[in-house]
Amino acid sequence: MRKINISIFSNDFIITLCYIILVFFGFISIYSSQHSEDLPFLSLKNESFKQLIWILICLIIFFIIQILEYRFIFDLAVPLYFLSIVLLVLVLIFGQEVKSSISWFNFFGFKFQPSEFAKFSTALILAKVFDSSNLKVDSLKSLIKVSTLILVPFILILFQGDTGTALVYFSFFLVLLREGLSLKLFFIALSFVFIFMMGIILEKTILYTIFTILFLIIVGLSIKDYKRIINSSIFFVLVILVINGQDFLMNNVLKPHHKKRIESLINPNADPLGAGWNVTQSKIAIGSGSFLGKGYMEGSQTSFNFVPFQSTDFIFSVIGEEFGYFGSMIFIILYFIFLYRVLTLAENQKDKFARVFGYSVFSIIFFHFFINISMTLGLFPVVGIPLPFVSYGGSSLLSFSLLIFIFLKLNSFKPSLLSR
Amino acid sequence: MSGDKTLIFKIILGLVLILFSSRLFYLQVYNSEYRTLSEENIVHLETIYPSRGIIYDRNDSILVENRPSYDFYIIPRKFSLKDTASFLNSFSIKKYQLEELIKKAASYSRYRPSIFYKDMSHKRFAQIQSDLYHFNGIYHVSKPTRYYPFKSLSHALGYVAEVNNNDISSDTTNYYRQRDLIGKSGIEKNFEKDLRGNKGVRLKIYDVRGNESGSFKGGVDDIIVDNGSELKLSIDINLQRYIEKLLEGKTGSVVAIDPSSGELLAIASAPSYDPNVLSGRDYSKNYRNLQLDTLKPIYNRALTATYPPGSMFKLIQALIGLEEDVVSKDDQIYVDLSRIGDLAPAGIYDLNKAIVNSSNNYFHMLFRKLINQKRDNNTFIDSRIGLDRWSEYVKKFGLGSDLDFDISNMSSGFIPSSEYYDRFYGKGRWKFSNIYSLSIGQGELLVTPIQMANFASIIANRGYYYNPNIVTHINGKKISNNQRKYLDIDKTHFDYVVDAMEKVVMNGSARRGFMKELMLCGKTSTVQNPHGYDHSGFIGFAPKNNPKIAIAAYIENAGWGGRAAASISSLASEYYIFGKTKRNWLEDYVLNGDFIDEEN
């Protein structure tokens, strides 16, 4: 007899507690950013009220997942992945354009973003693939196999013009790092991305010159080491290909607004009133918070709508302004405890499916957290991705919650796994 | 398995934690620059309101322009006064009112600006401007307010007011914010997108004292304001004002069209109001007063009031009769007074004489021939076929349609169809005797004054029209001219009817409007009104050849069409064609306004 465990207390206490506090932090910050003379709380136009509804929906989903069978989640991985690919294609055809990216379905006023959902299903399929074929990313063949699963949704989302969300798919390569991907290869790939980005800012001739000089120096230094010369020659050819490929992609594949998006990602000053303005105002808001903050609901920088997208991508600026350094650090440390706990729990999973999924959850949330806070603090270009659990938005709250809930479920199932 | 698999991730986590906490420490504790930037040296995102498009008449007189008015905001935390008395005086409020306002603002937020005083006129602002320096924590934003120098053409121009929640939620472009202005009716509403332009943004730095100390980054990030487009109307404001003067003290409307283009020369509805009262500080009070007025001055009768057309409809019956060949131009018949009440005497009539004398019995007979053409032996079915054929003709005259006019929500009037009578009497249970009132333009028929002006224009053109239009140019660019619409009714039929209309004015019911040089052709209506005195109606055009103006007038409860409506139309046509009027006696007659008591 298998016992269906539906006790909440069998879930990890630290993760559950952190989750609740983070969602609460998010709600009060959205409430503060939305607080206005002309907007009653109990109105479907008030984002804080809508967020409350979404939080309640998440609560219901939590209990539904508690009674799901382990096998059910496992079996769902493949169909869910294909469903999300289909949705990503459909949204390109039938989707609604919001802020120049076509990533939303509109069902009777309720908006749904398939790209959020696709993160979750990609995490599941990775876990399934690693588990069922006992895969290890140590050969080029296996790397290509796994990368395809990640890059298909990535490219589809890129076509929607939602560069920020697409970038998040790179976080799955962190999972591969745990599953055998060599650190060297990882950094080489990272440097190609870097060169690609450089190609947008700098003239091609400058890049050619730099890399030719670098190549000649390396060759000169390793006259007798043939292997290194061959390796660096291959690398050099790849660099040239990347630089030219970037040019081809920018001019022939991407539409003008995609191009502008990538350009402003690299160089926010290209769009000073959009991205640059956000960052300046966000920094002023956070900086003005001082050590103890201005007090809840007393942030002044929202007046005249100083920080745009304050309830979504720039929600941390509300926390920084109203709770100061003290409150911000509590928030940041709380987030780190949460991430650390997810990481260690993931590593402790005996089951490979659970482990890979746990690492995916960690990577996705970490990536969002890192990019979002960085851009709010002016350390990273504005790419418009939400802060998990905190930013306003039903699709994002739902998909992040789903990730955590499923992971908690997989984790709590551990004891009975032995008796399987 | 070698070592801790999570090590690399823990290192990354650690590095990021150090990065974030030191960056936060730098921004929030170490570096005081951002604090001062926020608290004192504020970069304000100032919205620059575009100036709303100016509206001109056909001779380039300005009909609508903008005057600045000022909104004041208060930030309670920064609010302090050197001289309370001068402050109270500037805003003409009492001390307790000020305290209440501050309390209300502070309960919202001490740091954020709250609206304090709305729509201060430019005149008042100039008087107190020098004192503003002493009022800390008070900021003002200037915004353009509509001004109507002629106090005329109120209904067609419409008015602007602050957006309400409906406007904001139905705005898919997300342009409007609370307290923005939006066109609420008339041209202001229908050409909102052209008139409003697009808001700009200016980034300004304020110094410690709250004074503006320059633009942020030298203004490179500002968004240039895009001012609204100028509109040019086809209206002749002098004619418009002259007609409004003639309509004073009356209820009704007059529409004048240039038949050669469909352009509206004048569109007046009475009683009217000064459009300036709906612009500015007392908007809501004044709007409520206009709403409560039993004569409904805010209601645009020219577009939305529906009346039975009355005897002027006999012209349409005559044209359909000629085209359907149920009557010919030389036919003479004896008409007795047995069928329907009539003011015309019994006798031998041809069509011309029937129009001039407005013989009800003649048109009763004509309409019967139109409806019952013996297309079916069953008289009920025959009536049905006849009515459907007839109403297709009537619709060709632009009746029952909104004519695709520039100002929306105009009424289409009503042309009864056989389905309508089916509902009313039951299918197959009505025949000519149930619908004969239509023969003289009474019964269920309903038309609007602008439709009748368009009808006058059709006759003036002898058989075609242009959809009436009022806005001719946007930013100096001509709006593409609309198409001539032919009715497919023979031009000679129109010539015949026009001759009769000339006689109506020369020695028929509209002889009061006769003037030799004017060559006015027309037809009067005395519209039966069950609720009071009959309505006085007239349509006409002048001069007979090469008409310059087509006009329709409805004056409510003014009795005979030959009096108020014909006189006003005749004077307006004279004024438009000759630039002045010579017939002071007729003007006095109209202005005096005793149309009922006089007996002839």
C-alpha cells in the first residue's frame, strides 16, 4: 500500500516559509506602488487586488499538487513540453502585442504568457531526459541533444520579441554544468556570447584586428605546441564565424524592433527615455531610501510616475526606497537563504529526475533574481524580466510557484521512494 | 564523484551576495548623492500638454483657440508659508479650508503631490504670479483651456472636459491620464485624435528651494510635444451668427448647405449656450444647469431632433410620382375635399398647382396611385409591394440615414417599412387606408433638419448630392472630397418641381420670403404637433439657377411654415448671397417672434 502524503508539514519548512514571506513582500510593495487617490483597492484595475487573486489561485494549486502522484508529474513531462512549444508557435500567430512583443494570449481580459509556462515544461523535460536515458553531458552529441530542447523554446520566444524572457533559457546551461558539462566549455560558450554582443557595439574591423593580434600572439608564444596552435586556430575561425553570423542575424533574420531591443540591451543610452530613464530613477529611488528607508507607503519617487514598470520589473526599487538598506538586506538575505536551500535540497535528491528538476528550479529563479536586481541597481542593462514571487503578474507568479510546488512535492516524496 | 558538486554554485551565490550588498551599501548608505537627488534636487518629469488644434471657419476666422489655465499641486512635507494672509488671498480660500486641504493631501501622502487648486484663469495667475515664489511646496502646471471668441456654433463644435473613468478604460492606446482633457461632443469629440496632438515630456531639475534650476542632461531626453492639428470648417461664422441671432428666443434649428460641395455653411440649434461656460473651473456646475434646463439647450436639434417632414415631403412624392409615371406633367384632375383635411380649395389641379397650393387631397390621390399599382390582385399584398418600392425611393433622398456626417451620433430619422406595419397591424392586415398619412409627410415618417437641408441641396442640384460635411481641411490639407451621389431620377422632373417651388415663394405659402433679386425657391411645412402649436418648417435654395445655398429650417411651436421658418430661411439666404440684408421689416418680424397670434 502506498500512502498518499498530503501533509503540508512534510514539505521543506525553510523553503515554504521563505516563499510565503517573499510573496507577502511582493504584495505589500505592489500595494504601495499602486496606492493612489483615484484607485480603490477592490477594483480589477488595481494591480494589488489582482495580485491577491493570483496569490489565492496559487494557494489552490499548491493543494492540488500535494495530492498529485509522483508518476503523474513524471509522465506529464513530454506532453507538457510539446504543448508549450505549440502554444509558443500559436502565440506568434494569434497573440496580442503588448509593448512591442507578441507574447500574450488574451482570454476574456485575463492575459496568459506561454513563455512563462514554457520555462516550467522545459525544466520537466530536462529532468525526464536526464533520468530516463541516464545521460551525462560529456560528449558533443549529448550536449547537442540537450541544447536542442533548450534552444527551441528560446528561439521561438526570441521571435516574439521578448528578449528578456528568452535570455532566461540560458540559465538551463547552469543545470548542464552540474550534469557533466565541463567548466572550460561553459566559459568558452560564454565568451562567444560576449563576442557576439561586442559585435553589436564595435565595428567589425576593430574586432577582426583585436582577434587577429590575439591569435598571432598566442601562436607566437606556442611555436612548439602544435596542439595549442590547432586549438586556437579553430577558436579563431569560430570567432570570425560568430562575428559574421551576428551581422547576418541582425540584418536578415531580426526585424527592426528586435534589433533595437538587442541594441538597447547592450547600450541602454540608445534609448535614454526608456531604459536609461528607468535605471536613473530606480537608482535615485533606492538611494534615497538611506539606511532605514522612508517608511512604508511614503516613497516619493512614484510621484509623477517616476519609476515606470514599478510594480513589475522595478518592484525592488519600492523595497529599497521604503525599507532602506536595512530592509533591502533582509530581503536579499532571505532570497539567498531560499536559493541556498533549493540548491542543497536539489543536490540531496537521490532520484535523478528530482535532482535535475531541482537544479533547474534553482537556476531559473537565481537567474531571474540576479538579472532583475542587477538591472534595478544599475549593474545590468534593462531586459525586462520579473523578480520571482515579488513582481506583479499572474503568469509569472503562477509559473514560479508551480516550479517550487512541484519541487517541494518531489522532495517530500523521497522517503516513500525507497519502497517503490 | 569528486568533492562537493554544489561548490561552483555556492561560489557564484557568495559572489552575487557580496556584489549586491556592497552595491546597496554604496547607493543607500555611502553615497548621499542619490538621497539629495531624490529629496531636494528632484528631477521632475514634467508633462507638456500639446496645445489643442485651433479651429477656423471657411474664411479663416478663429472659432476655437486655447488660453492657458493653471493647476496647483501641494507637497505637504515641503509646504511652508511666510505670509499666510497673502496665500489665502491668492487662492481666495479661508484658513480652515486651507487646513482641510492640507490634511486631505497629507492623508494621501506627505511626499507626493496632491491636486490643490484647479483651473486658475490666466488673468488671475498673472496677478498672483509674483507671490508664488514665497509659497514653498506649491507647484503649478499650466494647461491650455478652450476659448470660443464668438460664443457661437456651440453644438457643432462640442466641448472638452476632463476624462472620466470610462474614457480611460476604453482608451486602448493608454494615452489618457487622470485630469487630461478629451473632446466630449461635436467636432471636439469626433476629431479628438487630430485636435489633441501628443503629450511631450520635459525633465527638469529643481534646486533646494524648489525652484527650477535647469533641464536634466541639457534636455536631450525630452520628448518633443506634438501639437494638435488645425481644423478648417466649411462654416461661415458670420452667417452662423446671423442665423443664431434670428433664432434667439425660439426653439428649433436651421441648417444651410452649399449644394455644389455638400459643405455646411451654418448649423444652428436653439436655444443655445455660450460654449465658454463648459470650459474651465465651473464646468461641472454649468453642465448640470444646462442639463436641468427644460428647453434642453445642450441638445443639438439640427442633428438629433426628429420631426415629421410635413408638406415639404410632397416634393418627394411629386418626384417619385413623375419617375414612376403614375402622373405626368400635363395631367389635370378634379380634386374634391373628401379624403383628408385640407386648406387648399377643391378644383381642377395639375401637379404644379398641387405643390404651390399644397393640396393634401391631391397628394393623397397621388400616393394611392404609387402604393396600389395593381401589381397583385390582393389589395393587402399590393399595398405591401407598393410601400416597399416607395420606401426604396425615399431612402435615395438620404432619409433614414446618417449621411456619413462628420459628427457622429446624429439621428437617422425613420422611414417606415412593411415590416414595421406588420408588427403594428399584423402581417397582411394593413393596406393603403392605414398608411395614407405618409402622403403628406405625416404619420410615422421622421426626419432631421440636416436631412431636409440635404434634400434641399438635392433639388438645388436637380438630382444629386454630396454627403454633408463640416470639416474641410486638417492642418491645411484638404480632406478628400466625397462623391456625387445620383438619385437616378430624371433631371426634367426636378426642373418641373423647381418651377413649382419658385411659385411657392413668389405667390404661394412662402410669399413672405419673396425677394426679386434672391430668386428663392422653396416649400413650407406646417408640421402637425399633437403636443402644442404646430411646428413651422421650410426648405429652399437660392438663387434658382446656379444655387449657392440650400437651407432647411424647423421652428418648434411657431405655427405656419410660411411665417417663422420661411422668413428665417429667406433672410439667411439673402445674408449669405449678398453679405447683408435689406429687409429690415422682415428681420423685425422674425426677431419680434409673434408667429401665432397674428391671423390672416
